[in-house]
Amino acid sequence: MELQAQPIRGRFAPTPSGWIHLGNARTALLSWLHVRSLGGTYILRMEDIDMTRARSQLAQGIMEDLRWIGLNWDEGPDVGGPYGPYTQSQRLERYQSALEKLQRQDLLYPCFCSRADILAAAHAPHGLSGEGPAYSGACRNLSSQDVVAKAQHKLPSLRFKVPQNSDAVISFHDQVAGHVTFGAADGGDFIVKRADGMFSYQLAVVVDDADMHMTDVLRGYDLLDSTPRQLLLYQALGLQPPRFAHVPLVLGPDGRRLAKRHGGVALRAMRRQGVTPEAVIGWLAYFSGLLDSPEPVKAVDLIDDFHLDKLPKEPVILTKQCLTRLSALQR
């Protein structure tokens, strides 16, 4: 079946390792508006695969905060649905099954390099923006004897073999960023399972989005350069990728990604201090080019006029003046 003929399905997939702030909430709102404007099904998924950082109480709090600003979902951890579980820590068997499929195709190899080894590698080329230097492939051609010897001293991670042809490219159309092209080998071979046994985000998100029949994935621009790796996994696993839309981030006055260091941006804090959800939605819509000024509005009232073409193409800078006005809402 062609992707275009499938019922629209989209999602928001937060990591429950901290409270939702305005930047996260904006991504949630935009993904929700996109799916609702197309008459689709909206899914909430908890990406708690890093169980050393994820907390169940934070997952509960995230759902409370999302509902407070007027967002709802048709499938999710608390409401169930036909393609659950909707919490990654309950889906480990699915990731293992995908891993074994890749192994049968000889697409994986054990890697004994530490992050320090990779950083110290001479002339390591710059890799993907969020990943540091490109992996050199030092362990790609180890003999079976070398693997056995090294395994005596260190547990390996598993890396996916990316195409080594320097001319190979991965291109796709992004519904916000436009036509995007990456070198297939940018970043080098990537980890799909860490030495400590944790499956990688790249593998888990591909398996989850395919299992849950996602047709549309709207997420932050910081994940744009993860997309080529995910497309390689979709292809290797024989799965249909969704349409992608990567929205520019909200940045603080210092030009860095919005975070708690900028103060007064957590939904939970705003909620406790009496800010109305309509005021929050008004600011999020204003940041996103959906309103000319940050007037209070309900999320549901933005659905009819929403279109991806309205979204800005550049990062949104939250100036000190904006932060001051946001702080004033809490007094």
C-alpha cells in the first residue's frame, strides 16, 4: 500500500528524564496540530529506553502537563491502543528481533572502541552535529580471532555498517526543511546496541514508528541528521519510512537550545504559578508563526488554520525581553 493511501498517524515521543519545557511543548503542539488538521490519529509514546535516566513519575507529569495545555492523544501509555506497548522499556523484545534480522544480513559488527578512543583518533573527521567525530571503522574488519581476544577484556557495542562508497548519498524531502542530502557515510558506522546492553535511539525509534504505523513524524531540527541513519535501518529491515518534518528549534538569548538554565520555561512551574494554558499556547503559537502576537488561545482553535508552510525556516530566538514577559505571567 502506498504511504499516501494510509490513514494519517503521527506522534509525540518525549523522554521522561525531565519536565516538559516550552521548547518540548512547542514540538508537541505542532505535531498535534499537524495530525489533527489532517484528521489523523495522534499517539503519545514514552521513550524511556535509557532506564538510567528515565523516571516513571516524570512520565506521569509529562502527560499531566500536556493535557493541561489542551493536547490529547488517541493511543498511548495510559489509554492503550492496537499497537502497544507505548513505552519503550516494555518493547525490548521487538528491538532484539530487529537486531537479529540485521545480524542475519551481516550488517552489524562488534566494536570495542570507547568514546575516548574515537575522540583521540588522529585526524578524526567531523561527523554528524549531534554525534561528535565520525567513527573511523577501526573495528569493522577485525578477524574472528581478534574479536575473541578483545572480548576477554571488554564487552563490545554493535555497529551498523553504512555504505563505504564515498559517492553514496541519502536524499529525502522534509516537509519543513525541504530537499535534504547527506553523504551516506557521514558520521561513519553507528551503534545500534551499546556495550551495556542498551539499544540505541536510532534502532528503537525506527522499530517503534514502523510498528505503530506512523505516516508523519514532526520533531525538532536537532534530529534532522539522525534521519539518514534511520532511513538506512528502514531499508535494511524492509520497512516503510514515514514523512518527516523537522521544525527549527526555540533557542535562548545565548543562542543555545532552550533549557532550564534559561529560567521560567518549565510548564510545571508555569502551571503551579497560575499561568493559564491559553497564555502558554498563545506564546507557543507566536513563536511558531501561527499568531502575530502572543494572545491567549486554546490549542483546539488553531487546528483549522494550521499548515506546515506557516512555520519559520530558521531557529526562534527567545530574547531576554520575551523571557521577561513570560516571567511576568507568573507573578
